[in-house]
Amino acid sequence: MLPSDQPGEARAHGPILSEPGSLLEHVAVAVFGMDGEGRVCYWGPGAQDLFGHAATDILTRPAALLFPPADSDPASAFSDQASADPAPGPAERLAERGRTLGYWRVRLPVLHRDGSVFDCGFRVFPVTGTADGTSGGSVVMGLVSRSDELDRVKANLAFLDALFETCPIGLVMLDEDLRYVHVNQALADMDGIPARDHLGRAATEVMTTSDGGEFARMLRAVADGGSPLVDTLVGLRTSGHPDRDQVRSFSLFPLSRAVGTRSGVGGLVVDVTDRERALLEATAARRRLDLLDRAAARIGTTLDVDTTARELVDVAVPEFCDGSVVELVEWMDPTEAFDPRLPLFTRRIAARATLSRPAVEQLVGLEHVKYPPGSSVHRMFATGRPLLVPVDEDFTTRTIAHPERARVILDSGLLSILIAPLVARGTVQGIAMFGRSADRPAFPEQDLSLAGELASRAALCLDNARLYSQVQDIALTLQRALLPDALQPGPHLTVAHRYLPGSRVTEVGGDWYDVIGLPGDRVALVVGDVMGHGVPAAASMGRLRITAEALARHGPEPHDLLTELDLCARESGIELATCLYVAYDPHTGDARIAGAGHPPLLVRHPDGAVETLADAMGVPLGVGGVPFRTMRTHLPDGAVLALYTDGLIEARGRDIDAGLAALRAELSSAEGSLEEMADRVLTALLPAAPTDDTVLVLARIHGATPPPTG
């Protein structure tokens, strides 16, 4: 029995992994000896713990007392009648076999002093020595342990043997110098080195990491009695597989000192390379999906080509790449087919990069680009699919026509460029390029599909913007064609007029104006606005303008003219339109005014006071059923009339009353010519990017007849 085991002290026996020390520390061993007459002549401390007899009580007594008799009550073994020679039994057999066989192992029941019987395992062998110090004799020594404790240790040993032989997980034991003591076959297969070739070698000789020695420090910390590590991931290569990157999960624990053994490290090793690669791929796939989701939300927020291109590069940089450009192909004929034998000319409309300053300046500052035949762009268009090319001398020689630009790209740090076509509805619109530097992983195969998807979405948005721009251009052209080429103010009016279409973000509206010369030097001023946008609004505007001009030449009262226009609007399917009509007679100085849902006429008097004439405002054209009426006023010489559409006084964040007050203030303070006044008013009232069309007509009265007196 070991010194740590005190006689009579109870010991709990758990699984072997939770028990410190060596196996002998968990099995009590009793030592005793029998002389030639079968009497106990040696009695170790462990024997007293196992059998319950003190040395003074058992020495020189028959060894048969340690075994249950075959035909008597075990409790009487130490009674007065026990002095007779016991019947031949286990003690005699142990002594005889030990002397004749030299070593014998057997399992027998034993008798404890308290009368209990339990099985024990015996190892007996003879020793020659001096029993009494005077005469030589043969002594049989016995080593005894409880059978249940031996069975437990055997089971643990069998488990360990099976674990090292058949476990699919790598098992390793390192000594205190971190050299291999034992490895199983699973770990040997991982390392690509036979198990026997591990023994005695340092762990860092077999496993090479690029973590600056962190793995070696981790092993040392555990060997020095540190806390166990569980599922610690380490990237490494082994001397058996020097070209294979692996990721392993290490669970390490310190080995305790036992019976003079050296400390070290034990561990379980699992190759999780495939798992980690799958996780990385899954993470990359999620990032690609997230990028596509953001692209869908952020690309195409407007119908402007340049804005859409900028949105694409903003989505790509820096999340997907380090530099990106969008270029539109400048076809001589939109219907022409791509010819790989001819140079390709493009116009760069968006660029963004996080590269060196010269590279950024070149990417952003370059507007027109020429790609010679045989370039990577030509190769990409030949296949119609995204193309990944390395940034090297061959690429720059074939693709970049200017040597200085080629050198900047080579020095930019870019390692590869992914070129994707911008194709939508069968139309090749341009190219998108995405470049990565050495600071991030190279483009994998899956990123070609991602680039193609980004380019496809952007191309569709660009094509929508292109088609919208064409429609805008058609509507604007139609509107300008339907507006008057030359006004006829007559000798008593000076006119300045402005028409500003809305920004490219909004469609052209139906704003219109006219100045119509009438017989007798009379003049009619008309401003209108058809609700809606695009070509339909422009066409409706033209119909109303032409009809108003034809009606005005017949000299009807303003309210009668609006009645006819209302009928025309309803017959033409124009749901809603506004109009302001002013007929001025310079010989009387009188003006007749009628309105149909339009902002009121403003009159700036020579003293700077601004008058609002809103008494004759009727319902919009197209409503029907409500009569219009005409108001009369006298216009003094030098007065300025202001006719306008709601785009001038109504804007986002400003209601129409505030806009009207601002216009009155500008007219009141305006000085100079009508042209200067018109420019000043527009600058003051219109936002940088107006959302609606705007018409402003300023007319100054001169040579007017004063009003009659008396």
C-alpha cells in the first residue's frame, strides 16, 4: 500500500480520467510471507488493511486463517479451538504452487478478521532467505489485491489500449520537453508520418505554424501545469504534408507527476479543415447574398445613368474589392455588333478606389478610355461572361494603351481584376471592373458569378435610366417644339420669359406659355400647366396652347375662352389643367383677366408695390360644370406683370403660400431690366435640383393710356 493510503481510509474509485497518479496508487497491494510450515512469517502494512489482522496477531500463526474454512463457521477462525491444524486448503495450495512453479497467479476468496469474505487476486513466488536468522529456509511471498480493484484497473487499461488503437480522433502524449511519447494511428495519418517516427521528436518539428510561436507557447503553458484547453483551433502544416494547409482542434491537458514519472501534455486532436472550410464558404456565401441584397436596395434609386453607376461602385468598394470603375461603350451606331478586330472606346462615368493616391487619381480622373484589339476587355466581350485576369505586364501591355498609365496600375498594388459586361435587354452598355490588392484574398470562382450578378443588376438599372433619358429627351424636345418660337408682345409690352424643365430625376411636365398679338395692338398673355409628366403631358400642353391661340384671335371674353378650353380638355381626355389668361388693351390701359385653378397674376407697380389679382380664379380645366368669370383692372405705365406656374412657388419643404410671399418680395425689390429681374427671381426661388417644370413670364407696360378722370 502506498504511503498516501492510510489503513481503514475509504477511497472513491471514479473513472480513470478523473484519477491522478499512477495505476498502483489506485490498487492496494498486501504483502505477506509463509514459511515452510505454512505459517505467516512476513506481514506488511497493506496486509493489515486488507485482512484486518495486526502483525502481532497473525505472525507465526497458520496462513490458513486468512481463508474461509470449507466446513466450519468463518467467525470461529480465531476462537480457542482454532489452534488445531487446519484442513489442507488454499494456503497449502498457494505455498505448494509457489515453490513448484516459481510463480503462480490465482484468484481466491479470503477471510477478513470481521468475518466478511471477498475475492482477491494472488501472486505467489518463493524467496530464499533466513527466516529466524540462524537457519536457511524457503519462504513463499504473496502479493494480494482486492479483485474488484484489479478488475477496475484492468478495464481502464483495456479501455486505454482500445482508445489508442481504434479511436478515430488523434491522441498524443508529450513529455515535459514537448517531445512525442506516444501517438495513435489517427494522429500519425493526419501528420503523414508513421507513429514510430514521432517518438522523441519535438512537436514543433512535426507541426509548423505561422502564428509567431503562439502554439508552442500554448503547449508550454499547459505542460507547466496550466489550465486545460478545449477546442482550440490552430492552423498548421506538417512535415509529412508540407503543402497542405490544415486546421486542427486541440484539447490539451497537463499530465501529473506519478511514481517519479515526468510531467507533460496529453491531448485530443481533430482535423477540422473541411469543417472550417465549409464554415468559411458558408460565411462567404452569406456575405455575397448580403452584398446582393444591399445592391438591390442601393443601385437604381434614381433614373439617372451617372448616379446609378456611382451607386454600383459605392456598393462594391471596399466590401467586395479595392477599386471599381463603370464605363459605357461609345458605339458609333447603337445597333452595331461588337468587332474584336477594332479598338473599343468607352466613357468612364464612375470610379472609386482605396488604393495608392496615383492609382486613385488615374481611375477617377480618366474619362475616355481606348482598349486596343486583343485586350482583356475584348476577350470578355467575346465570351459575354465575367473574366478574371492577373495584373501583370501581359495584362497592361494588351489592355492599357498608355505606358504611363500601365506603370501606375502595376505599382498600385492590384493583383487581379474582374471584368464583367453590362448587358441588359440584349444591349451591351458597357463594362464594370473590380480589382483586388494583396491585402485581401484573391477572387474565388464564386466571385465571378457575384460580379456578373452585380453587373447584371446595374446594367438593368442603367438601361432603365437610358430608356428614361430617351423618353425625357423626347418629351422635352416635343415640349420645346410646341412652345412658341417667337413671342408677339406688340409695341406697348416688353417681355422676358423663362422655361426650366425639372431635373433629370423627374419627368418633363406640361407647363406652357404664350404671348399672342391681337388686332388693335392688343396683346394676350397665357400661362398654363397640364397635370402629369412625360410625352402625354407635353402633347396635352401643345393641344391647349394651340387651341388657346386660335380662340384668342377671335377676341372673346377671357371667361368665354376658358369655357372653350375646358370643353376641349374634357373632349381630349385631359383630366386636370390650369390656365391664366390676360388680355391687355394699351389704348385704354385696361386688362381683362380670368383664371382656371392657376396661381394668381402679380402686378408690380412703378412704386415697387406688388398687387395680387386673385378675384377671377376659377376651377381647373377638365372639371366642368362651374362657370368662369372675368375681372377688369387698369394697368399703369411701367407696371410689370408676372405670370408663372406652381413650380416657381411650390417646392419640397415650402408650401405655396410661403413661395408666393417670397415671389412678391423678390418682385418688390427687383431692379434693372426684365431679363435681369427674371434671372434674379429664378435664382432666389428655385432649388438646386427643381422637381417640377417652371415657367416665368414678365411683361412691362409702357406707353399705356392713363385712366380717365372725373
